[in-house]
Amino acid sequence: MLSLQTIINCGDMTNKQLYSEFCQSNTDLPIFMQYWWMDAVCAGKQWDVLLAMDDSGAIMAVLPYLLRSRMRVNYMIMPQMTQIGGMWLREDVRNNEDKVREVCRQFQNELMALNLSYYYQHYPLHSTAPQYMQELGYKIKKRITYRIEDLSDLDAVIDSFSKNKKRQLQKALSLHADLSLHVEDFYRFHVDCLQQQGKVISYTREFLLVLERKASRLNQCQIVAVRNADEELLAAAFLVWDKHSMYYLIPCYSPQYKDSGASALLVLEAMKLARKQGVAFDFEGSMIKGVAQHYKQFGSKPVTYYSVEKYYHWWFWLANAWNRLRERKMR
């Protein structure tokens, strides 16, 4: 029988301390579920982790989470810039249906003990846990990310690009890549690109600085930029990676150079970096039709993953529905 506690008394160690040690020896966890990532993207906020232990006391499943509170209402949502989270299962557990079901039941009890009004997380690619959470009354929804799994033959990958993207690369022959762009300059460039489109940036300078500092220490990030012959900055992207995938986390393009081919060259240069790391390339998901179409033109394939959601109180659902309706009217 499994045992699960929100705080595990292992000497004076808390769940987060145990999780930190666990992540150091389990680098197979996606980057978005690593301790250091959660610590970076949840800086100044309340985050923690649920742990399931096997009979020997070893961690067999984890569920890191960001807990938000407003007017004494607790709810759980995904942190900024974090594609996946939710439940991660040790390999021997995920291949055992009974164990997965038992872990899901116990995590369900722990989530209820947090007195939540709302729960929402994106589970890892290929996870079997969402279907068992659905059996427990949670709503699951299909999400799509676009990936290129094998970059070993880059010429073959480029051959799979659409005619439109190949034409854009021809336009970009006079452009060049730059790997020296400072994170502060990247942020200012992103702000400027969005302002030209009448949009506002969704994350703060401090957020990016913390994330970049932590990722750089582990050699798990890179900013790639595209410039013209006059050294003007046309496009840039903030990339992060783990043992299995590189993520096209924050791309930005100057609208005034939209016909230069810079956006296509930016993706190709990012793919070259992923190939060098020996990992797959993940466009970091998009449920926006236009953006998805852009990614598909690079020969990427859709990969399904799932969000898991539950309203514990009807009035939270009503408040969310009202906010969504108001946002649509303001567009």
C-alpha cells in the first residue's frame, strides 16, 4: 500500500527539500517540473509539491504546484512560461495500471485537503495519469504541441519545410545569427516588438532575469538572435532545454522586418542548437490556429498532451465564465 503526506517527516526535511534532492538524481523529469524551474517561475509566490512514496520510502510520484489565493479562495494554476506540470510518475509506476490509479486517488485526497476552489494543470506528454484523474471526476482536455523528434539529418528536416518557409530562408541569406544578445536587450526588444503591434508584454523583466540566471547556471538556456548586415536586430528567441527536448519558449519578431525571412532563419538556427544538444525540438505548444499553422510549415508533427481541471465550487466556475465573457467583449 502506498503512503502519501503533504509534509513528510524525514528528519526535519519538508516535501520541497526532499523534492530538491529527488530532482538532482532524476534528471529525466521535464525541465518545467524540475525544482529549480519551479523556484524560478514561482519566485515570490507560494509553491509546493505532493509526494507519493513506495513501501521502501522512495519517491514514486510527484506533483509540484503553484498555489494562488485571493480573498481567502485557494486555486491551483500553471506558472508562467511553464508548458507542463501536474503529475510525474516513476517509470515502473507509470507502466502499472493499479499503481497509477492508486497514486491518482491519493493525490486527489491531498488536493482536496488543500481546500481548493479550482484545480488546473497540464500533464506531461504521453502521461497516462489524465485518464485516471478523469475517472475521479476531473475534466481532461486535449492540447497540442508541435515537435521535431529527430534532427540528426538536418538537410532532411529542411526538405520537409513548406515551400513558403523555404522561400523565406532564401530571403534571409543576407542575415546572420547572433548568440551574444544579452537577456536585458532581449527583454527590451520583446517589449518593443509587442508595442509596435499594440500589445503589452505578459511577463516582467525581473521574471526573465531570475529564470535566465538559474537556467544559465545549469547550461540549459540560450538566446538566439537574427541580425541584418547593418547589425539591426530583426528577431530573437529564448530557448531552454532538458535531456530530451529543446523548447522554443519565447520567440519575438520585429513587425517592420516581417518580410525579411528572419522568423524562418530564427527557427532554423534554434533547430541547429537542438541538434547540437542531441535533443528533440519542441515549439512549446500552441492552441492558436495561426501560430500552429506557422509551426507545421517547419515539418513539425502534432503531439497530444492533456490538461486536467476541476471546479470544486460552482461559484468559481461562474466567476471564471464571467471573466472570460468580459475579456471577449473587450477585444
